[in-house]
Amino acid sequence: MTLWRSKLPLVKPFYAVKCNPDPLLIGWLTNRGAGFDCASVREIKAVKRIDKKADIVFANPCKKREEILSEPVTDVNVTVVDSHEEIDKLNEIKYNKSSYIRIRVDDCGSAMPFSAKFGADPHSVKELAEYAKLKKQNITGISFHVGSGCKEPIQYKNAIEDAYECLNHIKEAGHGDANTIDIGGGFMTEGFHEAAEVIRNARYELPWEIKMIAEPGRFFAASCQDLFVRVIGKKAAARGKKGWRYTLDESLYGQFSCIPFDHARPRWIRVRGVGEEKRASAPAVLYGRTCDSVDFIAAAEEAEELMEGDWLWFPHMGAYTTVTSTEFNGFPKPPMLQVENGMLPEPTDFQESDWPRGLKYVGAVKVPDIL
């Protein structure tokens, strides 16, 4: 399949934002009645700029006192706790809204586990809820997160069952309004329908009055943007090896930060002109534009040969790319351009042979087994 080269700008790498009609994903979701899970005051402000009445959960289990007391948070009715210490903090600043207790659940089947940092042990929830009652802090639900990039849908079922049991313990501790289970996120395009079926079946086992919410931000963000990057340099492989080394006008410190921070494995296709044939293949290494020698994006055992000035298309580069990117070495983030739905192809429009093969990437960040 041919990509329409004449539509591409001539100088900078850029994002093609595919949200329609609003170029901002937040606006697209707001128009469809979504609520928002926010980790910081800045995220809360970003949502309120688009919808002042948005339903927001301040979902960070550890917050600064001044953040909780700040003006943007005054009409946010729910936050999250996972420790006695956070309950003490809320009590000391006279917090008078409600909280969910976040629990630790099995996340071993996820690309990026979260349990090392977040979540109370489910067995401690009743005692934690009793302590919150003593401190005059209202608990209205349970939250959990099975980890980013969950590949084992059964983790959702098990976590929902644990959450419902914990919800009953919270009610026993005197919190009669506890009726919400926040099932977190971790959803991927691949396997989404299987996860949804497991969650739906687990939901049917709960009483009707239980409210269930989720945090599928990663799922929505992943496909809302594609990245187009130019080749700015080419040189032969090191002595004794075959293939080419290329430098792209982006970096591991920029949009490709999804590789070390989200276990992403981005693939590319060269943007060919109308009627232009695919070139011969050869081993390839893609490096980023910074002066850091570990700015390594990907290596391929076989990929279409590239030339300086070529454009590469990296589809579905919306999750953990811009948000985790920096401008290290003074290289700016790429501009975003909105395109009409249907203007760009989907990865499924191409044959497997169109993509590079035998790909290798740098290892992802991993938390060691500690306290």
C-alpha cells in the first residue's frame, strides 16, 4: 500500500493526530461523557480547561499537602489512599471529601507491573478502613491496577473478586457509601476484547448497586497519533558487518521514550511515493539524533534500505511518547498536525512482509525486587 507522500511537510518530524473532531484526546473523550483519572494538579487543570464540570478522581496515592488544598482540587470529590500515613495527611489538612483505598493485586502478567510501588495488602483493608473512620475520613470505594500492558485477562477477574471482598470489609468498618470499584487500566489494543469479556462476566457476578469505573487512557491514546520521522544520516555498518546505520530526526529521549518506559516495540514503514517500488532489504540499525551513544531506537535483521531524506511512518505512537519525552541536547518535540479520519492507513492494511523483521530494542526499565 502507498502512503501519500505529498501530504508530508519537508523539514520536521511530526505527529499526525487522528482525533476527530477535536485534536485533543481529552476533548474527544469529554464530548463522549468520560470522567478522568488525574495524577497531579497540572493534569486536573488540563481537564478543567476543556470541561470545568468533568468528573475527576485525584488518583495519586501519595500527594503533596498543598496540592490537595489547591484551588483546582477544591471541587474534586474523590482521591486515593493506600496507607495509614496518607490517611493521617488527609486528616491533618482537614480533607472533607472521600477516598478509595488502593489495593495491591497480581500483576505478574503485565509488561509494566505496578505493585512494587502502589497498593495496600488486601488483608489489611478492613483495619485501614477502621483507621480512616477513626480519623473521620470517608472511604467510598476500592481501586486497583493490574499493571500497564496487561496480557493476562484473568488478572482482572481475580482483582475484581478481591476488590469486592475488600469493599464488604470497608462497609463493615462503617463506611456505608462504599459502592465503587475502580478497575484501573493496563488495556492494550491487542487482547482488548478478551479482557473486556472477562471484566464483563466478572461484573455480572456483582450486586447491581456496585459502580464500576476504569482507566483506559493508554488504550485510547495509543492509536490516536502516528509519528513521521525523517532519516537525516546514513553510513555503512561497522567493518566486517553487513547493512546500514541510520540516524533519525528523533530520539530515545524523545518520542521513542516509549521503548524503555513502556516496553513498546515500534515498527516502521518507509513512506513511498505513488507508484514507487519497495527497495531491496538489508540489516539496519536506527539511532536517535542526540550525541548520546546509547540513543539506540531499534535494529532489524532485515529492513528496506533507506536514504537520507526518507520519511518513516511509525503507527500508533500516542501512549507514553510525548508525555515521557524530553528535549535533551536541545532538540525540540515535534509539532502535531490534525488529519481527517481515513487519511492515513492502519497497520493492518499492510502485509507482514512490508515491515522490518528480526527487531531488537534496548531493555525496558525494571524495578528490582525490594521492599
